[in-house]
Amino acid sequence: MPDTMIYRRRRSKTTVPGGFYRFTDSLNRTITGPGDGEFIHLRDEFGQSWRGMAERMADDTIRYRFRDDNGNFISGVSDGYGVILRDQKGKTWRGVVD
């Protein structure tokens, strides 16, 4: 009878923690909303809905990508201290995840 080895699946640190996202630009416009793991749903002060996702990269930074219903997009990264996003017009949005 051959030796049977049972392997335990290792859980890698690929999940992104959820929370409440808050971003502001240089004109103090805000985008806020909840996120559950990789999937995030934000809403700006005009009621525009932004849906996006977060993915953990190999160097433990988190990359964010959001898109609204009109095809506009915002993307950026987080290094653990804060999140910096840039929209398609070049505006910078800074924020945190609570």
C-alpha cells in the first residue's frame, strides 16, 4: 500500500480587505462608498455610480480600477498608507479605506 499524503491548501494573501472608501480631489469633490473584498461600489456627490475592483499585486500594493456608466475611468494604487487615483483627465484623487 503506497503512502498517502494529504496536503492542506495554503491560503495565500490575495484577498483585499473591505471597508468604506473615501476619495477627494483638489477641488474637494468626493467619491465615497463601500467595498467588499475585491468589488467596490462608489458614488460621487452628483449621484454618479462608479463600480470597480481591487487586486493585490505581487509586491503587496493594491491596484484599483473604477468605471462609470458613461465609460469614464479612474485607476490607481495603494501602498498601505493611502490610496492615490488618477482619472482620464489627469486629476488626482487621494483617499483612505476605513
